[in-house]
Amino acid sequence: MAGASPILLPAKHSMKEVQLTTSRARMESRGKTLTKGVLAGAMTGAVEMSVNFPTDYVKTQLQLDERSVKRRYTGIADVVRQTIRNDGVRGLYRGLNVAIWNPKVAVRPALLFCGMMAGLCEAVLAVTPVESIKVKFIDDMNSPERRYRGLFHGIRTIVHEHGFRGIYQGVTPTIMKSMSSQGTRFFIVESLKDWRKQRNPGKSIPKPLTAVFGAIGGAVSVLINAPADAVKTRMQGLEAGKYRNTIHCVQQMWKHEGTLVFYNGVIPRFVRVPIETAIVFSVYDVIRENLDAVW
């Protein structure tokens, strides 16, 4: 019939194509967002670890130094002095090549429960193996004859001598430490951010203030989980075989070295962790914003 409107069947097909295209675009956007988040977290972690590792090294040495036998170190300064005398400044970075592979900084939740669950995941999937190898590398520096010639040789030796258990020693105290750390830090930081936003609605939070909030969260977490960190280090050292399990380790430390042993290394941690969390919470945002600008 002349003048009749044609039936536009292709329109339905075109609508489906539009929906598929939109769906693909959303998936690509989500994938890009996730990738940028992980990349920013990894870059932030690398910066933080490179700046802070010597304090972590000193903390670990103090925690490995048993009070029940002849002490190797008299304090923080003595650890630094002996290490530099025997190995130079590079000695303070022993184990960094292991710790730098720790991907835990890519997990950045916001609430207490989410933080604790993220801590559980990172402890099982990432932190325990890396920390166990790192502590053994540092402990190896105290041996008369060092056994680990490098990263891969050390890992091969640990796995050969101790099996899979060797790289997962101390998983229980690591879980306790990670859950309390992440839960505490993110709960405090997000609470402080909310408080700031309520007092200054519509205004962004300055990066230096975000760093201060991160430092506060880090400092509180140190006070809460210092005992778990001390037990973790003992359970991951080269002499961890003398402990049957975490409870036995706690009992032996308490019996032979007293209550204060659970706070060995707390001073270097109190220096390192607030700096770490300040860097993480502020630098992460800066890196992410720059990635968003160029990608």
C-alpha cells in the first residue's frame, strides 16, 4: 500500500546490539577500575616497603633475640650498629627482595568487618608465605655460616628442608595480626574521614590530613596486635621447630622470658607502622588519581 509505514524489524536487533555494547563497556570499565586499583596498591606498597623496611628488619631481629639465652643485641641501636658493621647498610635491607612481593596492599576495604575479612584473606593467601620466608632470611644473618645465597636459593632450601609447612609456619598468629591490623586501621581511618566530612560538608579531605588519619590508625593497631606479631616472628624463625603450635610458643615465651617479650620490637613498629599507613592511605589516592587522569 502506498504511503504505509514500513515495519522496522532491524530496530529490535539494533537495540540488542546497543545493550550488548553497553554491557561490554561496563565490564571493560569495571576491569579497568580493578586493574588500576591493584596497580595503585602495588605501587603504594613498593614505596612504603622501600622506605620502611630497615625498621621492620630491626623489629624482627629484636623479636628473634630470645631472653632465655645469651642476648645478641642490647637494643635498637645495637641491632643497627652490628648489622652495619658486619654487612654494611645493605644488611638493613636483608629480606626486602622477599617482602616486596607481598601483594597485601592491593586489598583496601572500608569497614571494620570488611577490614578483618580482608586481613584474613591476605594472611592466608599472601602475607604468611612472604613473612615466613622474610623472617628466615633475616634470622639467617645470625647464623655462624649463612645458608641462603639469594632469593630463589633461599626459597628452594626452605621448601626442601621444611616442605610446604615451612612457608606457612605461623599462619595462626599471622591471621590474628592481619585481621586486627586491617580491621582497626580501616575502621579508625574511615571513622575519622566521616567525622571530617560532617564538619566540612562538600569539601574534599586534604591528603596530609588523610596521612595523619592513617598514622593514627596504624599507631593504635600496633598497641593492639604487638603480642601476635611477636609470636608470629618466633613461629617463623629458623628455630620454630621447637614449638609444637602457637599455644605452645606462647606458653614457652611467657614461661622463660616473661610478659615483656610479647612487646619486643614494639618501638621500631611504633615508628614504622604509622609511617606505613600514612603513606598507604595518602599515596594510594594520589597514584589512583594520576592513573585515572592518564588511563
